Amino acid sequence: MARTLQARIAEGLWKIGEALPTEQELCAEFGVSRHTTREALRVLAEAGLVRRRQGSGTEVIADTPPALYRHQMRSLSELLDYAADTRLELVPAEGDPLELAPEGLTLAPGPGPWLAVEGVRRTLAGGAINFTRIWLPAAYASILPEFEGGARSVYDLIERRFRVRVAEVAQEMTGATLCPRSARALGRDAADPAILLLRSYLDAEARPVLVSASWHPADTFSYSMRLQRDDTAGM
Amino acid sequence: MARTLQARIAEGLWKIGEALPTEQELCAEFGVSRHTTREALRVLAEAGLVRRRQGSGTEVIADTPPALYRHQMRSLSELLDYAADTRLELVPAEGDPLELAPEGLTLAPGPGPWLAVEGVRRTLAGGAINFTRIWLPAAYASILPEFEGGARSVYDLIERRFRVRVAEVAQEMTGATLCPRSARALGRDAADPAILLLRSYLDAEARPVLVSASWHPADTFSYSMRLQRDDTAGM
DNA sequence: TCGGCAAAGTTGTCCGGACATATTCTAACG
DNA sequence: CGTTAGAATATGTCCGGACAACTTTGCCGA
């Protein structure tokens, strides 16, 4: 039954934004109980094709199942293979925070001014991994003294102290060269090739909670991920 | 009820690998109908905490909900921002396929020999994006004449022709330099910095369907992704 | 001892009903 | 004409039951 309904949606019998027949009408058409109809609609909702609202009805929100491949991880520390045993020591960045942003990074003018801090992420043995610069709303500045660079990350600390919640992370990698500042911090040449990794941590309303940039020397950069195919259960 | 059961699993009342009480026993303990019990177990199964098997019972497979953050995409072409308007022309690679594998890429000895093909991916305007080398089991060689480099990708073609299904993609990016072969193809210097992207397309039994490596000049490399937090529905 | 078969146990699917809750519509009232 | 209270409508949650499908177990016969 779910397959039949999906086929109908796919061929446009009900278009996106339109309402599906009510549960009772579907029961009558297919000659099944409400339980069976609800199960079919549940599958469609889980596949992201319809949205159900109590009292209002069932609306089509997509005509093809989205998200065929997914990459999932327990925590953001798995985003890069930052082993848990790395340290980051942060100091205030010199200069205008907005001027320090690399090309490609736009700091949306938030409710208040931005604050920039920076430092080198190292293994416990002391080897440099990257040079990181973090921008955060100045309202969150009070967490910085608490940050020891150990287990917790800056965004995690902000989430706990300020009752905000990161809902989405946008990440971009580009090829670049080390800028003078990062080259100095890493003990390398400013012209050395590097991978620049930009990240924006956004809350549910897409307001930035934290923005970061990290420069990785190209010869030590590594990133891996596994994507699993999602067989839109039940259909 | 689902929350209660999850709490019990989290505190180790039932350990990973053990069986939960049967539906009937849970009904008796909570004083609810089987319908309600099944709904709670369904939520746990959806969260990835238990696995249910008809006739056998319900087994604990994790004590904390996995996958807090997920990255999902409609198709693998979104893996890299290969706009749809790129072309890849492949020719057989010279030499022993196994010898051509870059460091870090292991070609598992499959049921038969490997075949290697290679080429340059370009925009329709002709600009070079990367140099790609693809290894595939020689049994799939017959699809190569069909590959025009247009809309379809090689793995898609193999899926359609040979009734195999890619279940998982493992991807790794590392900093590197262009090798002599790729430098020649791209018209650059072999010492130029590059990002080497290795991908393995695996079927459900983790057998490789296709393996690829692509060398991207660092100054034109770009990759972006968005991760969404997943609030383990219903709990 | 081993294989096969039946029985018991467990989850999957389906039925029909009842009430709760959220939304939308409508008609009466100010 | 605008507002509001209530009715109608829709989905959410729950009950109790029946049978099907699959797995495991144990008994029995070869």
C-alpha cells in the first residue's frame, strides 16, 4: 500500500503541497483497516514524502524520496579525524576580527560584535596539526577562560553554558596556501600549500553560533568518511 | 515507555548482545497493551538501539543512540561538487593495474583480475578539474565502451548492467603532490601540491565494486558539505 | 548419532473499536 | 462586521484480539 501511494505521488496524482485523502477515505478505497492505512502513511512520512499534522491532514512535501546516501557520526569530533588526544590552546587574535577572515568566509553581522581567538592544534606529543582561528559572538567570550583545550571543544562549551543548540554544521574545504600568520605559528613558509577548512556552526534559526577556519599543511592533511546507502525502509 | 527502556539500556540493565524481555513480558510489566509495547520497541529499533527479528526476539545492539550528526545527499554526484556539466573521458591505463595504485590504496585481491582506466575530468568549457584513475574488476570491462562520460557515472553503469548494488562508499582525502602521470595529463608540474581523493565503492558484503583515485590540483580544489543534527525522533 | 519433523515461542500483520487532541469551519452573538 | 464558542473533521494514542511467518527447541525415528 505504501508502494502504491508512493507511485501515485511520483506520477503526480497528488502534487507537492496538496493534501492526501484522509485516512478514512484511503481505508475505504483500499478496503483495509485504519491500522493498515496508518502504517502505510507512517512509512511515507518516514521516507520524507509527506508531512502529517493532527487535525489538519496529510500533505505531500516531496515526490521522490530524498537522501539516498548518508554519512553519520556520533560527534563532531569525528568530522576531522582529530583523535581525542589533541590539544588546542587559544589566545586572542590581534587585529579586527572581521579583517582576519579569509576569503570565502563571510561573518554575518550578528546581534553583536565578533571576537576572534586563534591557536595551534597539536598532538599530545607536541606535533602541530593545524592553525585554527575561531570567531564567536562577543557575548560568549566568558567561556574562553574555561577552555582548557582538552576533551571539550569550544562549541560544546558554548552549548552547555548558554543554552544554545547547534542544529547544523556547514563545512567547506579548499586548496590554499598558508597565510603569513599561520605559517609563522606552524613554523613553515607562507607559500606552502595547505588545505583551508571553514566551518560554520548554526543554530536552528541558522544564526551562527561559532565560525572557524583551520589551515592544514597539505602534506599532513588527511580526511576520511564512509557513506552508507539508505534503502528507504519498507518500500 | 521508550524513554524508560532506553534509560535501562543506557544504565546497562540489559547489555549489548543480550535479549530484551518479550513483548508479552513487557506488556505485563508496564500494564499496557501489546500495541503500545510494539510502538515503544519500534522507536528503539529506529534509533538503532535494538534489532528485532521475527521468531527470535529483540536484541540490544547499542547502549547509546548512534549518529548524532548526519550528512545526507541525493546522489553520489553530490559527493564532490561535480556539477552535472563535467565530462570524463577514459582510456586504458598503461602498466600493471596493481602497480598504478597510489600509496594508501589497497586493491583487495578479488575474484578476478583488476582493470585500470584513467582520464581527465573537465568542465564542458574544457577546463581540467582532476586526473582520475579507476580500477574495476575485469569482469565489468564490457561497460567501458558504453561509457560516454556524460550524465552517467561508471559505478552507476555497472549497477545497471550487472545487478550489483553499491551499499557503502568509503572516501579518503589526503594531501599529496601530483604524480608524473597526472601532472602530464593536467599540464602541470609533478611537484605541484594536490589533494588525492581515494574512493572505494563496496557492495553489501563489502566486496569492492569499483575503486577510484583522483588527483586535484590544490589551488582549484573545493569541497563542501552540510551536517544536520539528528534528534533521534520520539525520545 | 544424526536428520527430520512437530510443537512451542516470538515477532509481523491485520482487524475493529474507543477516546484524546489538534485544527478548521461555521454560526451565533456582540 | 469582527469575535468567539462550539461543532465537525482529522490525526494521535490506546485497547484487545486473531492469525501468519519465522526461529528455536526438543522429541522421535532411522
